[in-house]
Amino acid sequence: MKIEVKVPGVGESIKEAILAEWYKKDGESIQKDETLFALETDKVTLEVEAEVDGVLNILVQEGETVEIGALVGTIDTEAAAGDSPPPVEKTLPAAVEKTAPPVAAASAPEPPVAPEIAQPAGEPILSPSVRRLVAQKNVDISKIVPTGPGDRITKGDVLAYLEHLADAKESKEKSLSKTGTAAESTLSSVPSETVVRKPMSPIRRRIAERLLEAKHGTAMLTTFNEIDMSQAMAIRSRYKDAFKERHQVGLGFMSFFIKASVQALKELPAINAFIEGQEMVFHEYYHLGVAVGSPKGLVVPVIRHADRLSFAGTEQAIVDYVVKIKENKLELSDMAGGTFTITNGGVFGSLLSTPILNTPQSAILGMHKIEKRAVVVDDEIVIRPMMYVALSYDHRIVDGKDAVTFLKRIKECVENPERIMMEV
């Protein structure tokens, strides 16, 4: 019996996708719930798993664009059951037949069990799916930087490493094709002018569309302020060990800014509102998007009802999303419904930037690198860890006064974290 493998629906607005990668080869055995292929849409990259055991027959190759519901392969369930050869009947000599004890009725052969890839002693702990991928691609795991919990290597780490190798190989081949051998390239007095063209991925195309939409469809303006991070850093340093021991999650600065943003949004509801046609839509709930970089581009998963979460709950929500992004498990529903966004360019070393609106939202808060600077406190010059913050907003709905007040409120809450706890 052959089971059809089709492209699943991933959202009402998604009509097509790219079949990014097959994790099994044509004719290979596959087990139920094992990952079959990766599907890349204009918003997310997700993995599709097998529904049954069997032998895979690939009908659509990697890199092809497929419509939702399209047939991309089949799984032959009977081939899986028939992998083991039938029992061979042996004819015994007559003498043996007379003396041999009666033989019990032959039972049906047990179906073969897929061999599990052994975990070498002394090497990092890998999940079964990661071990299979490492074995299939013949990857040296010592060269992979782990990012999973407990410094474990995730499937996303392996895929990112493979993508890096492919890009490096392609770049090298392009360079050699232009300049001949590596030795000739070194001896040549004419510098190489290699040009590499790559098609934009669906996610990158969608990001470009959204950015242009925000730039041309809104009256965007940005206001800035700076925050003394001394108190927040002191609290984090003082309680981070106890916090992690109790909640099994680290205490980061993002939760401080999420809590401060909720407080400011409650006071300035226009920043938590949208413009729809000739109406202003005010939200009486707080779904905060957190921009996260991924190998495929920037994604913004949404922390729902952020006002109801504790510091630990907020940090856990962020960690859960980071894991889903690395393992290509992020769903469209994870990114829908946000009312306000926070982005942190500081993790990449940005000192100051102008974030672009995540439409249809009316504002976005940009965090930046913490850097020690000389500042004046009580008429004295002192060294303090400072962070520039930026608020980009749609001037059609948010007045400049409200935008400036919002950033001042963020500054007050982060510089005096007890205000966040007491909600004053």
C-alpha cells in the first residue's frame, strides 16, 4: 500500500512553498514520526514528519516550488514489511529426520527494526534525529558550535553548519572558475571580481515586502533616549544564580524591558493601537513580539498576554521560541496577533539604530549594546553602563509627546526595577 506525501497547509495566506531539503534519499526506509523534509514558506521554515513506516519514493526534488496540497512523494508500507527474507525450508537427511525432535510451527518473521546509530563514548549527547542527520551527512560534530540546552547540539546547529559549508564551497568554486587554479590566482596581478547571484528565499522576499510597506505606508518617526543599566545589572548579578536554580531558566535583560513596556503601554494606549482604514483600533491586551534572528532571516514570535507573566514566565517563553526557531518548529500562529514589538540589536553589537515598524503595529522599541560611558550624576562625572534606546512610531496615530513619554517611562522602570515589581 502506498501512502501519499503531500505539502501540508500552513496558513490561509500561504499558497506555495519551496521544498528546501529531503532528509531521506529515494528508496530509503522511513519510520513513523521521523522527519521527511523541510518546507520553506515566505514566513517560516518547518519540518514535515512521516505518518507511517515504509520506503520513501521521492517525486519532487529539493529546491522546487510546490503548491499547498501538492504530491511530493509516496511511502510504500508493504515494502517495509517485506524487507526481511522469507524463512528458508531445509531438507534434513532421512536419518536425522527420524531422530530429530518435532519442530514447533514456524511463526511469522518479526518486522526488522531500524538500526539505531550508536552514541560514541565521550562525545556530546545527541538526540536520535540529530545522530541520524550527522551520520547521513558525515559531519564532524567537533566543528559544530552547540546552542541547545546544556550545550547540546541541535538539528538547527547541524543544518546551519552544513549551509555554511555549502556556501563556502560554492564561493571557492566560483572563485577558481574565474581565476583558474589557486596558484594562478595567487600569482595573478589582476584582482578577482567574482559576482555570485542567489535567488531570494521566500522569507527574505517577504521581509523585503514588509519593510517597504512600513517605509512607504506609514508616517514613521524615531525618538531616542538612554538608560543607566546599573540597577538592572546589579539585580541580575545578585539573583541570577538563585533565579536559575528555582526556575530552571536564566534571567536576562529582555524580561526587564518587556515588563517596562507593558507598564508604559497601559499608560499610553495609542502605542498599543493600529490604524485600520479610517478607524483606530485600541487593544486592551498586550501581545509583545520579540524579534529574533535566524539563519533564514528575522522572525518575530509573539509573547501573548505579557502582562500576566512573571519574569520567569517571560524568560521561559523566549527560550521556548528560540528552541523552536533553531529546530524549524516555529508555526505561523506563533507570530500572529502581536500588538507591539521589541528588537535588540545590542546582541550583534549595535550601539544605535532606527528600527522599522512591524506593520500594522504602531511602534517598535529598539534596545542596543550596553557600553560604559562618562555621564554626569549629581554634578559629578562618573562611569556608568549605558544603553541607547529608540522608539520608532507611526506619527499618524502616535503623537510626539506620547512617544517621548513612553521612552521616559521605559527609562524610569529599567533604572528603578522596583517600580516594575510594584507597578507604580
